[in-house]
Amino acid sequence: MLHDFQLAEKRVRLWQRTGESYEHVLMKALGYAMFVGKYPNLEIETRVGVRYKPDLVSRGHNGNFLFWGEAGANSMRKTSWLLKHTRTKKLVLFKIGQNAKLFVEQLREEIPTKYRPKDRFFLINFVDEIVNLTAAKQIAKVSRDWFTEFEV
């Protein structure tokens, strides 16, 4: 199913593949709306030549990863690998209605501090009602009361 969003004054069409939840598609859209202003070349689901394909990615002129976003289910192993091997300047995990404090504690326990220096690794946890709040698919800006942000 094709979803047509208006995100940060841009029309963005996202395909929901078989087995993929609408919430996963929505998190990619919301992440795009949140970060495209800071990362104008932000792309959605683009292969980048490493083990994993990011949900959101922005690269610098030399190909280095400036931003990497992962929406929904994401294993601890994958998260650790991304932090260790991609050298991305900013990694953001997007969730909906997650027990965020417990999850952040788990991430801090399982991922060594050297891979998560200050201002590098974040969790954005959208409110449970996010699907209803964005039902019109017209998202000029992600409202601050739609999510909680945690630095890991």
C-alpha cells in the first residue's frame, strides 16, 4: 500500500510492504519530518553499502554517515553493530509507546560507553496516540508533545 505524506513542506510517498506495519511507515515519516531540516539530503530506505539498510540516512560529502535512523524493532546486536562499525555521527532509534526508561537502561548496560559518546545516540519514543494525531498525513512539524527524547 502506498502512503502519501506531506512532510515539512515536501510530498513524500512511502510504500508499506507486505508484513510491514503502518506504524513502521509512520515512524519513518515522522523521523524524516523531524530531521530533514538539519539534514537536507536525508533519505528514506536507501542502501548504503554496509551490512544493514537504514530506515533514514544522511551522508556527508565524503560518504560518512551524519545521521542514521532506525524505526521500530531493532535488535541490541544490530544497534551495537551500527554504533561500532558505521561511525555515524548521530544514531536515532524511533519507537511508539515503548517503556523507554527501561529500554534506555538496557541499551546503556549492553552497549559499551565508548560507542555511545555524548550527543551521538538517542531514542525518540512517540506517544501511543501518534497514529490518530497524524491521521491526515499532513505533518509540517513534529509537535514536541508527540514524543519524548532520551539520550542513551
